[in-house]
Amino acid sequence: MRRAPALLGAFVLVLAASSVSAQVAVPAADPGKCSLTWPGFEDKIEKDLVDGKVIKMEDVPIGVTKPQRATLENGERFAWKPLQPGFNKGYMESYKAEIAAYKLDRMLEMHMVPPIAERNIQGKYGAAVFWIENGKGWSVEHPPQGPEPSWSKQLTRMKMFDLLIANIDRNQGNLIYDADWHLFLIDHSRAFIDKKDLKGLAPLGRVDKALWDRMLALTMEDLDKGLGDLVGAKEKKAMLLRRDLMAKAIAELIKKRGENSVYY
């Protein structure tokens, strides 16, 4: 079972640099605070992940993909995952899938996958994953139970996302939540594969209607524009095929139980 570190986020403070432009500083967040700090500041964080000066790199003692943790000169940190595209232990894996998951999260307005950008360190390309501060890991013995219905709705959104991207590796090691019960999704290196069915993925019991409407609206043109060459053409087609299979499954749920008991 793969384990992933809690990714570290930070509160964002806007400081005026001049009358013409402004700089955005990202100081460390205080313990026990909300870790969902990036909405509205994604572009700035992505730039930091790509161009920020790394002053420290350390090994992370968990995770079979052997990520490292980098600290930038401005205090921000990121997980470094230079996992090159290819088969590993029978699974297709790629750092590009990590970046694609974040970009699709932005397209769907989920705010559950932290900012991720492609970076080159010492001649090797990989995914720089924004580190979520104060995140708590998922316990199998004592699974977290946040306030309802928002907690169950987030779990539903996770399942919908995993079905769409064919994430075959969701486990407690890549689920993180914060003090405000925001659920965060990490570690998608095995997703976005050419899987043309929903077998082996957690089925839906409920549906987030707003998210589903955005998924239904996705076109190949949208995927080409939003994901570029991070995901291949046949994998994008498979994604839309899985979306259509999701639509059939949701229609069956509604037929059996009615919209009110299916849609949030």
C-alpha cells in the first residue's frame, strides 16, 4: 500500500511592491488553521513551484515512489516527484498524471487537489506538488468523520473524480484533511490510463449535481486545451467514455431511487 506525505499549504498575504505591480508572499500557516489556502492564488503558487530557488532538499521516509521534500527561499515547500512515464510493478505511472489531476481539478472547480507544476531539477523533469500544511492523515482504524452533509459530499466528489480519471490507486495514504474538515486528494500518478470501463473503481451512491454538470459539459476540445500533452489522445477519449458510463450508472440510480435521494 502506497503512503504519501501530507502536503503543506500556506496562508497567502498580498504585499504591494509598487504603484504598478504587487508581489504575493506565501508565509507559513499557523497550526490548527484551514489548509485550503490556494484558491485565487494558483497562478502565483505555480510560478513559485517552477521558478522558486530551492535551498533545501530532503528525503521523505514514506511512499514507494520515494518523493523528496523541497524548501524554497521564500519558505514555501513542495513534494518533488520525478516519476518518469513508464510501467512500474505492473502499473503505468507518470509525474505528468499528477499535474493533469491538478489541472482537471481547476477545470472542475473542485479545490481538492493542491497546486502542481512541472519543474526541472538537475536536468530531470518532475511534478512539484504544493505541500499542504497541518494536514492529517487518514486512519484505517479510526476513519475521520466530518460534519454532515458536507463531509459525505466531499467523499462523493472524490469518487466522481476517481471514476472520471480512472484513479485505480485511491487509498488512505493519499487522503488528507485539515482542521476545517476540507478533504484533499494527492498521488494520482497511476491515473489517466486507457481504461474503458469502471470496473475496480468505487461506485457512486450519491452525486454532487454541480460537479456532475461540469463533468457533463467537458468536451475533447476542453481536455486538449486544459490538459495539453500531459494526457494522450486515447486516454482523453477513454476519460469521456468513462464519463458516459457514469451517466448511465447515475441514470439507473435515479430510476431506482429518484433524483432527490441521488443528487446533492
